[in-house]
Amino acid sequence: MNLREFSFGNPTRERGNSDFHPTIAIEDCNTLLTSNNADERLENDMSKTALDLSLLSRRNFLGNMYTGLAGVGLMHLLHNRAQADQSDWQPGRGMSHFPPKAKRVLQIFCPGAASHMDLWEYKPALEKYHGKPLPGEENFVSFQGKNGNLMKSPWAFAPAGECGKHMSTLMPHMSRHADDIAFLHAMHSKTNTHGPGCVFMNTGHPTEGFPSAGAWLSYALGSENDNLPTYVAIPDIRGEPPNGKANWANGFLPARHQAMMMSDQQPIRNLSRPPVISQAEETASRKLLDQLNRNFAEANPANTDLQARIAAYTLAARMQLSAPEVSNLSSESRATHEFYGTHDENDLKAAYARNCLLARRLLERGVRCVNLYCASRASGVDGLLNWDAHKTLKPDYERHCPIFDQPTAALLSDLKQSGLLDDTLVLWTTEFGRMPTHQSGTAGRDHNPDGFTCWMMGAGVKGGVSYGATDEFGRRAEVHPTTVWDFYATVLHLLGFDHEQLTWYHNGLDRRLTDVHGHVVEEILA
Amino acid sequence: MLIRFSIVEVFLIGALSAAPTVTAAEQPVDFQKQIAPIFEQHCVRCHSPGNNKGELSLATFDNLQENEYVIAGKADESYLLEVVTANDGDPPAMPKEGDPLSDDDVELLRRWISEGADWPSDVIVRERSRADSSWWSLQPLADVEPPVSESIPAAWNINPIDWFVYAKLAEQGLQPNPPADRRSLIRRATYDLLGLPPSPEEVDAFVSDPDPQAYEQLIERLLDSPHYGERWGRHWLDVVRFGESNGFEKNTVINTLWPFRDYVIQSINDDKPFDRFIREHLAGDVFGGDDPNVAVGTAFLVAGPYDDVGNQDAEQIAQIRANTLDEMINSTGQAFLGMTLGCARCHDHKFDPITQRDYYAMYATFAGVRHGNTPLATPQARSERTALLKPLNKRKAELEKAQDDLKEKILKRAHDRLDHYEAIWPRPPVDRTGTEETFEPVVAKFVRLVCEAQDINPQATVFRVDEFEIWSAESKPRNVALATNGGRATGEARKIEDFPGAYGPQHAIDGKTGARFISTTPYLTIELAEPTPINRVLFSSARGEQTPEHSKFVFVADYRIEVSDDGTSWREVAHGRDRRPVGNKPDRPRSKAEPPTHRDHRLLHLETTDEERRQQAQLSRELNTVKREITRVPELPDVWIGTRNRDDAQGPFHVFLGGSPQKKGELVVPASLSPLNNVAPKYQLPGDVDESARRNKLANWITDPNNPLTPRVLANRVWHYHFGTGIVDTPNDFGYMGGRPTHPELLDFLARQLQQNGWRLKAMHRLIMTSQTYRQSSKFRDGAAAVDGDSRLLWRYPPRRLSAEEIRDTILSIAGKLDQTMGGPGFRLYHFMQDNVCTYVPLDKHGPETYRRAVYHQNARASVVDLMTEFDQPDCAFSTPHRAQTTSPLQALTMLNHSFTLDMARDLAERLQREAGKNRRRQIARAYELCYSRKPTADEISACRQLIREHNLVALCRVLLNTSELIYVQ
């Protein structure tokens, strides 16, 4: 391994989080270092002093504040680390390891385990063998209990687009995007439980406490827009997904990398000046505050935190102006509203459509990562409020799909027409799939962690392709099984990152979004 | 026997194998010395039982032989040689990662196979970890002599800490700062020990105290304050990942864990010896007799997140259980030993000399522990309760038996007259897919369905309806119930707070099936657009469903239909009591806990005589009285210390290959961790020893005087909290991936001091805080920073930002609103909602009930709380060895706009007026003393006065609460 010197101005070091070091990005925990002697490698680095306060521009600050004097450190002596090859890459400055295809990400999440064989992956064998036992797994027990015989999808599949991909007729609008989508039909998960499953799909780990993909992105790239958050989560009107806020949390990354929650129904918290305070009072108060904070910062010039704090108040003020503007959907044309379905008589559909429109407005203003949830409520009566169709698949999905279909398809069309899709990566995800059988005594399907579909579209993604497949019934990933880690290795690749080199030290390991796994799915790259 | 290669051995072997082999040609190849190192270096990383790439392991000979990768004596036919040999300019197929084998190595392999491929069965090839047992942190505590520095200033020549620190500074040509002024010092020390600002009076008293021992007295006063335990208890709660909800999908709030928080605070205030404190965490229920104040320590074991969603899939159940134990093992390793044990779950630790066997020895140790409540009480309290309950329970059983006997007598009589009853039930039973009633036309404005008995449990009267139709008595009948025809449905429904209509009565008249009204009372009422003649209703809970029998579609069994003109006086127009009972299958034995069948439910109702009714009423009255008395006997307090389960602890226990419970490897027993075998007394327990003995043994081993990790890790934590960074800057990780100590000798000195002082932290605080190292100023010097920018060598005291808790406590404190009540159930800054899973919504308004210290906040996992989350309060999914310290615009938004700031600004303004009168100058001066422990400058006074003049004092207070100076300690 080519060991390079540390850059002492490396801003990845954060005061107060000394668990983090400018670090070799460990390829995985199998990687061997070539030397056990850190001092030997690093003895020449002592003389370097590279704190450049001018680096602390406003933009750097938002993306990647130094909090403390990162400059010269002796701590490098104290770690057996070497710098990764991408030594001139620095997090939070819009830099990537290599030129990216995508600059931002829209991730649409349908929690509850949206059924692959009823939405995306056509399984004619289910029609043929409907009512017959699943060969080799008769009466097997899964998450909720016993399974019955094979059950065909209640909806026909029809070829869509020039690629002729068979898609469910339940989603006529989505089928017009068939030629732009790369389906990953052989996804599989480690868990059959929604909460861990959602967290796994979002963080690469089935337990809580790890950063979500959006938080990693915020850490890696920083902000593209100083006036808006870097990472926004838009929960569905029906409620938070399983495991709630852990799905868009910063985990062990600094708090600023967590998603800011907002939706058309729910503005950003604490955004508005309290009504009891007049504009004049606000202006005068902020002026005094700025003055006092500046004086304190000048008296303590080494503490760059203090300058960051002054900048934070300026940015907060900008956000107060920008966020209401971005949420103001009334500036959109009537045609746009109709296209998305924002005034649909189905309140749930209208609410989701408005969130779709909000997502586009956030993306076009430079928000790096938007997580958009559809039918997200964690629980309640199965399948009524999310995609968890245990007992009544048909009525459940006939309720959810019309809500999802038109607004999502409109959002995708809109991104495409506006050119935004050229450098925006769209992901559609769910936490796992459903069984090809019906659940014993019901007309629904149980959880299936062994096979499910996710898809990608947009920047750098080949359209009209399907990678991998489950077996003929949809029971298990069979052709090119694909993990969540492969999924994110690919996502990071499209964003210009080597997933093995994007790391953060935490409690004994250089942690990654892809854990110690993951291969880029080259086959779906354009 | 297992063979592990120590570093030394392998270096020797490496030299051997790399040496020219010419001279060794006559000697047969020695597998252990010559071949095993090749496999170890190039192969087993991927091809081991835990990894098994290509379904191949080179740990033992088995796989090579089975797959005919090696055919003894036939090197040319052995596939192994083919894959490691370059072919026609192509690099060899293996190893996939890393350098190819040298020609010499390939030649050795060829010779080994030719000579018969002898692989002694007791040699297992394992990947070697980066560090071995010679790693610095695994060595015994050194008996260190503090270094002597010639040039040391007199003041630095008193406290041994200063000798160590000064020597390191001198090595780098650095000088420490002069002492901090008294204002800075009291502020620093008070925040450090109490997490609160000093009062202006305390500052003045200290600044003007002529006593040369004033500082030492200050430290004593602070150590005696009960707030000390709150501050340092909070640190420890971070370390032990204390969180009061179970996390994962349900994330249910835990209301019985706060006694552990109180125990931590109390123990720290009492300066309980920390080795005992640690032992109580692991086995307090074992050695503490029945003392609840000791057993409560074991809440540590179950204070972490765990998955409690039911699962029927056996493999998943095993996996979830393994995850739960993994959480306990990891937390134990990190909190007490600074070891990342979790890395040895799927394979031997790649970096530290921790084997999978070590990990699964811990697994066996904790296997008997599950999450949950256990009543904690003294033996006396237990026996008192039992004595009180015994007669009551006896009486209760008697009464219940009398009730059952009576019921049985009546039922028996009824069954003898079954023909009679069945004759009055001529109509078919209710049908979930559609039940119809027709009646004489009647003009109605209101129609309601009243449930008299439910079809699953006839004693219940709640039900579900997907559609309820009311048909007009017209030539062209219309469904006048439909919302689109002006119908309006009402009825109490199951509610989801943040999505209210989810199960509401509107589903019954929307013309669509699939979604259901879920009642919580017996009624569904429909108001028609106008009084209408009607003569038919049709209702269902499973219309069009393929499996209407499923309990999801629970329906009415007995019911009546009533009409009304005004919605208050009702008239029955139809009922279902003449329908045959539902589910009237031949009697099967039913347990007493089960509700009666619908038929028996009816029979009981019809057959009971007036006299029997009187008897039943009498029995009910008496039973209710007894039940009331039972509830009056005080419950033993449930505490979240987990449950202990003999069955779970039943071995045998195995290594899980690759971490999978489905792949069992070698047997393991509860045992000490092998990396410390050379220094601490190792142990192995029989696999069937009681689970309590396993934890007790581990607790003793962790706190054994010869275990160097525990005191090192603890001393380092104390240092970390005093200086912002530890001597080792990764307090949870003293392994290869962690930091190295800046002052290794000092660390060992402190660890020894800790042991010698009976593991009491207060002595450590005194030692550290009276050092000049601690007392020096935080003044920044360019020259020193050029050498040591982070001040890891402590040429200045490193300033720090307050933690989230300190910020909130400070604001409350200076506003004069801090409620100093200690202990008891926590307060909440979120609204808690539960609909199977739980949701935590941050509060817009923080009332006075939240004005306690933040350590008493009931921290739920995966929740976001204003102010606390933005200022880096951790989620407590993991042990948090130190707080992040970040700055973001969100902090500014919250601090400027949340009503808490406004309330506190108002309270502070009132306080200033109260304490400083109407004079603005004095108000400002008071504010500065309260907020910053100093007096304002003339410029500051004039700037502040201007804001008060133009607006008001509250505006100034809001500004001050937002200033940086408030939240940074110098």
C-alpha cells in the first residue's frame, strides 16, 4: 500500500470527537497494514504546520467546520494509521474521490416491504402454480407464522417501454419510465423485521446508531447550497417509518449530518421568528449578538469554533428566508400541480404529491440528498398504512399504488424534462420483499428477506435494464444476488466515491456505509 | 490443542521461508514451520471457517483434501498449485488480494505435496491479529518513577502529575501557561465537577478569599455537592449507553430504568469504590444478597437497545438473540476494558489478539440474561407482601370457583334444554361478508348499529365494519348512508394520534371496502342527510375478502339496529338475537381463561334465574372487594435489570462460524479473555455452571488487581473528562485501532493511584485538579501551537464547549428556574405516542415540569429533542466515549426561536429586575455576572443599554442566552 503523509490541515479531525482521526481508510478489516511502526512512517511529519484560517470560509464551514484547531497535531503519532491514497480529498468540500456522475440523490422509500412480485418482478410461474405448494418449502414458517400455497399476483403484468419490461398494470404511470430504470431484482436482506430492515437499507447496518446514507453524503460532500440543509427527510403524512428517525440519523457522525425533517405538512422546526418578536427587535438583537460573539471570537482567536458559530447564525438567518420559499408550492403552475396530482380528491395522494413537488424544489436548489417516504407509517393494522400486506394484499395495494403511482411518475418526468435527472441519482428502495405464498388463512403475503427489488435511475445509470433475479417464484435471490452494501457501493461510485475509502473511526473500527462488504454493480452503469 | 503463532515466531518463520531453500533440500518440508506461514499470510484471510470464500477453508486439511485441491504425492494434479502459479504471463488466480506467492513459496508447496502433504491434525492455521499480547495496553501496570526535570518551576514540582506533563513538554521545548485567574478557575472547576455555572456570590467569595488553600477548599466544596454525582453520573451514563427506550421497531419507552440512573448518581456522590461499582454492574444481583440497591447495578446489562418484535422464523429468532447478546458483550468490553470484543464475533479480531473463542466465552457468560423487569425488594418486603396476599388470593380463588360452579350449573341445565333454545334461533348466523336486515319502512334521521356481543369474544362489544349500507324504501332504493349521499358516520374508533382518521367511522360509509371502522365502543351511528323512509340495512366487515374468517375482520355476533329522529331517543327496528350463534361447534374443553362460546354466552343469559342473578351479583361484589384489597397491597417495584433464565444458559455453547448461529464451530465455556492470560489470573468455568456464577466470576476478573486494562481505562476516562481528551484519545478502544497514550507513564501512574486510593474517583479529582497542569490558563500561544496544536501535551488548559446538558442546565440556572429535585422518574421533552410502535415528537413548549437537570430527562432512542440533539447529545445506541462538539445553523434556529429560550429570557429579565432593581447598568452588570462570571466592559454596557432602550430587557436576555461566551469554558 502506498502510504502517504498526513495532511495536517486535514479537517476531518474534529475536536471533541477524538475517536475520529485523519485516517487510512481501511479497505476492510482484512486489510493488512504494511508496518507496525507508526512513528517510523510519520516522524517527518512533525514539522508540518498547515492551519490556514482562510480555509474557514462560509462554505467550508457549513460542509465541514473545523471545530477546534485542527492544525498541528501530535496525535498522528498515536495512531497506527496511514493516509489513504486519496490524500488530497477532503470531506465536506464538495470534493469526491473521482469525477462523479451524480451530484445529488433522491431516495424514495416505501416502507413495510413493498412486494417485488406484485410491483416490479414479473413471475409467470406464480400464475401457473397458483394454489400449489412452494416446492421444497411446504408449510414453512416465516415472520408471522405459517405460509400457505403459492399465490399469484392479483394484477396482470404488461410490457412497458421500448425495453418491453413487464411491469404491474397497477402502476400505469410508472410504467412510462421503464426505459430509464435499472432494476435490481436480486436484493436480499439480513433481517425479516421492518425496523432493522429499514435501518439496514438506509445505513448498511441492521442495528441502530449508524449514519444513514444521506448523512454519509453530507459528511463526504458538504453542502451545495448555503441557504438550505444538505440533507432533508420528507416523512409521509401517515407517519414515520419503522424505527423512525434512526432512518435518517447521523449515527456516530456529528449531529449536523442528520437529515432535517420537513414536508408539505410539517415545516422545519424552530424556523420562524416567534410572533412576539418584531422584525425591528430581531434585527437589533441579532446585531448585538453578532457584535458580542465577534468580540469573544477575537479575544480567542485560536478557537475556530467561535467563528463557525458566528457563521452558523448568519446561515440560520438565510435559511429562514430560503426554506419558506422552497416550501411555497403555490408558485408552481397549475399544470404542474395537475401533473403531480396535488389537488387529488384522495387526501393521502394529494399530500404525497405535494411532497413529491417539494422534493423537486429541494433538489433543484441544491439539497444534496432527499429522502422521500410513501406510505411510511411504522405499524398500525397491517398493510393499511404502509406496504406491509400481510392479510389483504389486494385492497392494500389498490389503496397504496394509486397514491404512489402518478405523483412519483410525475416527479421523475419533471426531473427528466428539466435536465435535473442528468446529475441526480434516483433510488427506489424498500426494506425487503414478500413471500410468493399467501400467509396461512389470509390473502396476504408475509415478510421475505431473501429476495426483493430496488431500482435506480438517472445520473450514470443505464436505463431499461434488469440486473439479477429471484427464482421462478420470487422466493429467493438467485441470479446475481445483490446486497444492500452492493447497492450503496454503486451509489457511492456514482457520486464519485470509493465506498471502501469513505470511513469514520468509531469505537474500534473505521466504519463504512458498506460495512466490510460491497461491490459496485458495474452492469447497471451507463 | 490449538496453535497460534506469536509475532516473534512468525517473524522468525518468515525469515526462514524467505531464505534460499537449497541447503534445506535434503530435509523434508516442515508443515508447521514452512507451509502454515504461507497459508496464514496469503490464504486464510478469505479461506477460513468464518469467511469461507469459495466454500473453502485452509484452516485445516479437510477441505483441501475433500475437494482434491491437494492430492498427496501428486503435486502436478493438485489444483492448489495451479491457482497460485502464474500461467502464460497471466498473474496467478490466487491470492485474489495481495501479492502472489514467491517462487520459493510455490516450490515449497510443491515439495510438501510431493512428500505426502503431511498436515498434523492438531495444527490449525489462523489469521494473526495485528497486535498480539505484547500490545502496550495488555502489559501489567508499570511501577513508574515520575521523571525529574532540571528546569521545572517550583510550582510544578509538587504534584507528580506535573512532573510527567512537564517532562513531555520539555522534550518538545514547550513551556506551560501561567496559572489561570481565579474567575476562570472557579468557572472551570464548577462546570467540570458540577456541570453548572458558579453563582456570582461564589465567584466573588473565591476571588477575594485570602486563604492560600482557597482553591483546595473550593474543590472540596464542589466534591461534596450532590450536583457532582449528577454531572459525573451523566458521563458514566454515556459510557454504559443508558437509554430509556428499547430502540428498534417498537422503541417502547422504558419507565423502570430510572432507578439505575439514580443508583449511578448516588454511587458517584458516595464515592463508592469503582471496582465494586463495576462488579455491581455485572453481578450485583449475585453477590449483593437481596439488596435492591446493589442488584439495580445489573440494569447495566440491559440498558442497551434490543429487538423485541415477535418473530416466528427460528433462524431469525436465533440471530436476534445473538444480536442482543452481542450488544451486551460489546458494551461490557468497551465500558470496562476498552476492548472492541464485537470485532471477534464473526472471525478472530483482525487487529487485537481477541479470538472468536474469547468472544463466545463472553456469550456463554451472558447467555442467561434477557431484557425485562424484575421486582426488586428486600427479603423482608417480599415476605411481608406474600403474607398479606396469601389470604386474599385464597379468598379470591374461592369466590372465582363459586362463580364458575354456578355458571356450570346453569349451563348444564341449559344444555339439557338445547332443543328449546335452538328453536328460537331459526335464522342463519351473521355473515362477515354481508349481514342483512329488512324491516317495515320507517322514517329515520339517525340509524345505529349496537353491538351486544362480538363474534370472537362474546363478552366484548367492540367490532369492525368495512361498510354499512342503509337503503331507502323507495321505488328506486338508494344507499342513503353513503357519504356521497349526505350520510355522516360517528362512533368512537381506535386512534392514532398523529394520523387521527386512520380507523375512523368514515370508512363505513365511503362506498369502498378494504379499510375498516375499528370501534372502541358498541356503537356505529349514521346520520342521514334528511329524514328518509328506510327498510333495509346491509353491513359487513370482510366484504369481498378471500379469508373472511381471519381475526382481522372481527365482527358483531349479537346486535340490534335502532333508529331515531333526534339522535337521543332510539327505537329498535331489527336485531340478530334470533340468528343461530356463530361458531357453534361441538363443545371442546375450553380453559377458564377463554371466553365462552357465543352459544354458551347466550345460554347463560337466557337460562339464569332471578335468584341465580342475585347470587351472581353477590359473588361479583365480594370478588370486587377482594380484588380491590389485593391492589391495595403495595406492589414490589419493578426495575429494568433484566431477567435471569436458566434455560437460556443451558449449554453447550459454540463458536458461531462467520457469526451465524446456524454454523456451530468449536465448543466454548465461560472463561476469561485470553489476551490477558499472561497478566491476570485466567479462568475457565464448567459449561454447566450457574449463570450467576459466570457473571460473578467475570466481574471479579475484570476488577482483579492484576487486570491492567480496567484501571487504565478508568483513569483515562477521568482524565478525558477533565481535559476534553484522554491520555488515550479513544477511551473505548485501547487496542490497535485506538490511539496511543500521549503520556504512557502518567497513565500507569494514575491507574496505580486509582487502585491505591481504593478505586475512589474523588481522590483522582483532587490529584488532577490540584495539579498546575489543570490550573494553568487556556491562553493561546502561536509558538506552542505550532508544535502541538491540539495541546495534547497540555501547554495550556484546552477550552471546551459545554455539553447539551450543561447548556440547558446553565440556562435554567441563570434564569433562576432550575428545579434541583433529584431522582425519581424522568421528565420528557417529547410527546410520546404509541400505536404498537412508538413515536416521539419534540415539544414546542417546555413547561416548569421540565426545569430539572437534563440528566433526569427520559432519553428515548431514535428521538430528536430540541436543543439537546442539536448540541450533540448522543442517541445512546452505543457506548459514547466522548461527546462530539459541532456547530450548526440548527443550533442557532433552536436557540433563537424555541419557546424555551423566550421563556428563559423572560425569567432572566425578571430575575435581573428583582436582584438589580430598575437601574439598567446594574441589570446589565448582574446579567454578566450570572452568565459569564465577570463584569461587563463600558462598551458592552453601552451596547446592551441600547438594545434595552430600543426594545426591552427580555430582548437583551435572549441575546445573552445565545452568546458564545455563555457556552464556552476557558
